[in-house]
Amino acid sequence: MRRVAALTGLILLAACAKPDPSRDTQKPFDPYEGQNREIHQFNRGFDRALVRPVAKGYTDVVPDDIENAIVRFAVNLSLPSDVVNNVLQLNMRGAIQDTARFVVNTTVGLGGLFDPASEMGMPAGTNTDFGQTLHVWGAREGAYVELPILGPSTERDTWGMAVDLFTNPLTYVLDSPESFAGTAAGVSAGLSKREKFGDTIDSILYESADSYAQSRSLYLQNRRFELGGTESNTYIDPYGAPALSGTDPYGAPTTSGSLEDPYDQ
């Protein structure tokens, strides 16, 4: 009941948010810049001291085939949450596609360790979230915020992440310790991505003249592109590290830029 009450409260707060027509939504809205910069410095230190060396050690020890299987497992466990968000967005086609992919990969693919759905020609997962659901409902983006450890976000996406803690049906189906399998797999997948795209991430965090402004700009461009905006899809998330294809993170954005996550199946 507490979870339901919390979820209901967040939805009501999000529903009250209205777009602000007086503000240019293509420009960063960063009223908390001072605090955000302090958190950004903490995140850089956390990455340098812990995430980067652990990611390197993890990928050195774990064979590539096992790494990829763990990433596929983590992606598969996230599909039920995608289904819920697709339903909330009235995207029934996406909900059906994600459900079919989850069923096939969970059964034939041994819990998602393999990806027979892709071999069968089924569409890739929609990879949605409650932040996108709030966007579909008309909630404004809000201010840019940088979260400890989690990295760049917006007020809308921060609410979305909080709600996403409760939107995966597997949370209520699996008992301990099985319920922690998804979290462990997600952490492992994050370490794999951090090392795979380490050079690009390091160039943003440690080699740019203003890593905070660079991260903020690229995050907002990428997120707005994902949500159907006109910005280029050029962001490299220092904490999630999607792949970059055909873009220069320090050059001018281009409308042809495309972001592809090699672990999406």
C-alpha cells in the first residue's frame, strides 16, 4: 500500500506540471547550476576512484561471452517495465512487441542469456521509461539536475526514475534473493559499458574544458531527440555509456547523428 500511495502521489505531481510557453525549451534551464556542479565534481571523483578501475578489472576478468550474456539478461529483465510504460503511453504496439520478446527470450533464451528473438527477426525492445511516459502526458522537462552517482537528468526524468522503481512487475513476483538478480545484472552491464566506451567517456569527463557544461549539453540534446525533438542524438552518458556513431562529442551537432547501444537486442 505504501508503494501504491507513493506511486499515486508522484503521478499526481507529474500531472500538475504544465509546459511553460515563455521559456525556450531548446536552451538549458539550469537554476541549480552551483549545486549541480558540486555534485558533478563528486561524480567525477567517484568515477575516477571506483567506477573506472572496477570496470576495467571486471572486463579483464570476465570473458566477453559471459559479459554479453549478462547484459542480455539485464535487458530482458527490464522489458516488463517497458511494457507497463508502453501501456501508460497508449503505445499498444510497443507493449505487444516487448511482451513477445520477453516471452521468447525468457523461455527459449534461458532467461534472456541468449537472444533468439532477434534471430527470429522480432523488433528490438522499445527501451522506454516513466520519464518518457510523463513527456507523453504533457509534463514539462523542468530544470536540469545532476544526481549523485546516477549523473545527468532533469526534474521530469528524476520523477520518472523514482516511479520506475515500482513499475517492473518482476519486483512483485520474485522473492529474495532472486529479486536482486536484475540489480546485480544491471550493475554488471553498466561496468561493461563503462569500460567499452572508456576513451570517449574519459574525454568528456577529464579532457574537456568544462566537463559539466559538456555533459549537460549532450544529455539534453540526446534526451530531447529520444522524446521526438529536433536536437541531435550525440550524448555519451558517463554513467550508462551508450555507443556513439558518426558524431564528434566536441564538434557541432548534426541532424544525422545516431546513437546506438550495442547491447540493445
